[in-house]
Amino acid sequence: MPTQDRTFRLFNTLTGKVEPLRLGEPGRLRLYSCGPTVYSYAHIGNFRTFLTADLVVRTAHAIGLATTYVSNITDVGHLTEDDMADLSGEDRMTKALDSAEGRRFPNVWALADYYTDVLRNNWRQLNLVEPDIRPRASQHMREQILTIERLIETGHAYETTNAVYFSVCSFPDYGKLSGNVNADQLEAGVRDVVMDSEKRDPRDFALWKKDDKHLMQWHSPWGWGFPGWHLECSVMAMQYLGESFDVHAGGEDLIFPHHECEIAQAESLTNKPLATHWVHTRFLQVEGQKMSKSQGNYLVPAQLMAPVADGGQGIDPSALRLALMSGHYRKPYNFTMKHLRDSAGIVSRYRRLAERAESAKGVAANGSGQIAGALDASYDACLNAMLDDLNTPKALAAALEGVKSVERAKTLSPTDADNILAWLSRIDQLLGFVLGPETQEPANAGETNELAETVDALIEERSSARSRKDWARADEIRAQLDALGVEIQDSAEGTTWRRK
């Protein structure tokens, strides 16, 4: 079946069903994916969510769709208790500036810029598709203020001494995304943290907080202050994608209240669906436990991928990307170091395949005669799996069948080599972990200076640990080398290594 005739189906949180995408503009997918609040390093759970949006875009491109992809940066207005109620807790940006880590920044704007730069660097390392537009909340204040004015004028918002609130009772469809429609249940969930006695309904959420002492503030018709977190995304999404667009993506923690509130604000003004499809990624655990700093299992790509010489773990970004996308986005995922090591081994198989194909390009040899057909079948199965609600486990298994078909071939002809390299490129365009973000060429046979320096430093540290009889640390380092796709061998002359 020609790829342009294939149907892209995704689970829609709004309807609870896997449904074909319904495009508002023929031939173009318009996607908004909630980005991070840049008060600290984004963790691997955040990046798993970003990967879902990345794979939606890649799959759309594979069937010939154009895309307009927007992912925001939240740099103001996100409070520590926003998942329960508004106007409670501290602003995450302000709190971060007051922390031991934050004190190295001269102001909150510098802090936001630093973590935004780290995010974008990690984004490139993990070969995520760069959004067409990456708006920052602090740079869209005029649009947010104008939206609040319209909501007040139309009776959907009201002002109190402390804030401007959206009136939930003015929007009868509130709760249609999350199912949180019972006012008594909502009140029970937030009554301990609601701080404004002038709120008309415990479900009402803040559009603007009045605060002339806040580190980040703007002047508005209601005085100095800053916008509510929920307002920011709906305003930026509509500015760049229109009043109604195709897909809104994010983590499952955003279904309520964030995305529910986005719908209420936008649709009360437009009487149109903000998005026709809502896609949410489930949480991940680390080694079977909830990820948290107190557990010591809070993993951030910035630290995992940084060179050992810089205090990182030197993890291959392609292996990390593969590990994060190995579980289906709609199922809880348990991230383990063993899985990361296994992913590094799989990435190495693709790289060896590329090296073998490059070597065969100039060699006169008879090929298997069956490789092209096997690779076409592998790609078709991989794409079909991605079109079926981003079934990455099935897609990865189909791609690996292509690798196996080449590994079974005893000889390769130049034609075989060309077919293999073309297949690797197509798989990489769809899944993003085969060739990597920098060269987009098959991996070279030699080792980079950076990798060599990282591995040598780890081997030296391992030797030191073994001499101290710190076997636990030595085993940890060996596992780390394994995750880098490096095989080591100990002998009387010392330790040697090679890429797997």
C-alpha cells in the first residue's frame, strides 16, 4: 500500500479511543506539545514525553504530511501547587533562584536562560525534531492580557482583590477531558490549599495573580503581577496554530488541571475545539521506584550524557533515546540501567551494519539477492506499527528484523550496500536513533577523541576501585562502559577496550 494512503491513528484522551487523525488543514498536521518549566534540568520522564511528540512528527513526515510543530518554554507563572489549586505555593522560578544551585545566577532571567540552553542542547543530543516555533511565556504577555480582558468582557472571568479568576461554572463542558466534573470532589481535593476567600467556586482557577513584589512581573489593567500557568499555553497555542488545531500533547500529569483549564479558557471564547486529538504520555519509574531526588534515582539527560571528565556518565545519546522510546508511550515504563545497556548494544548492531555496508560499497561481490526485499518488508512493518498509535515496541522489533536479515548474509554486493544504507537512513528518519543528530551519516569505524577520553578515564577509575577492592564501584563502572557500547578485556598487561 502506498505510504500516502496510510492512516495515522492515535489514542485520543478526549474520547478514550484510538482514532484516525482528523486534520483541519489537508496535508498538514498542526501539533502543540507542552514544554518544560525551566527552573531546573529536565529529567528523563520529561524527555520521554517530548519523544512522544517527536515520534508523532516523524511518523507524519513518513506518510508525506507537512507539520507545524510548537513546543513552549514556561519561564514564569508555574506555582509549586498548581497541580492542586492556583495562587498557592511558591513560583517555581523564584524558588529555584533561592536554592543553593540557583544562587550562582545573578537573577531569575539568567537562570531561565541557562536551563533553556541546557534543554535545547539535550534536545539536539537526543536527536529530537526541533519545533518550528518554541515560544516563551514571558515573551507573550500582551496576548495573555488581551485574552483575560476578553474573558472578563464575555462573563467567563472576574476580578478579586488578589487575582483574576476564570469562572468554571460559565463553561458547562469543564471536566470533559479528565472526567473531573463533580464540584464536591473537586472542592475536597483543593480546599486545604485555596487561599483566596473571594473565589466564587473552588474550581475557579487563576488567570492573573496580582503581586507587585514578585521577581517577574508585568503591568496589567489589574495591577502589577504575572499570568496563570494554564493561560500561557492556550494563548501561545492559538497564536501559532489557530483557534482549533489537530494534536495537543503532554504528560499524563497535565490532563488535570492544566489541559482541562486550557480547554475551558480557549473554547469559552471560540466555541471551537482547542484540539481535536489529545495525546498523553504515561509516567516512568526508575528501577521499579518513583523517580525522586530523595530516592537518589532522579535521572537527567544533562548529567547522563555529559562526559565523565565533566562529572557526567558519558552515556551514548542514541542509547538513551532508544531506551526511552522502547516502551509504549501509553503504558507505565520502568527505566533500568540494564535496559540502557541493552539499548547501547542494539545501537552498536546498527552501527556495525552501517560500517559493513560502507566497506562493501567498493568490493566486487555477489550479494544475497534477497536483502532489498527483506529491508523493504522491515521498513513497512516498522511504519505500520508507528501508524498504529505509535507502537514503538512493535516498530523496533520490525526494524531489528531488518538488521538480522543483513547479519545473516555472508557476502554483500555494492547494490546490497546501497540498499542497506538507504534503509538505515529511512529507519533513522522514522525512529531517530540509528545515525544520530550530528552527521546524519553512518557511524565511522574509528573512535572519536571524546569517546576515547571518556573510556580511558572510566577504565582508570575502575582500576583504582579494583586496587582498593571496591568491587561494587568497579562493577558500576563496567556497567557504565557497557551502556556506552564499549567492551573491555582485562589481562596481565592491563585493560583494553573496543566498541561492540
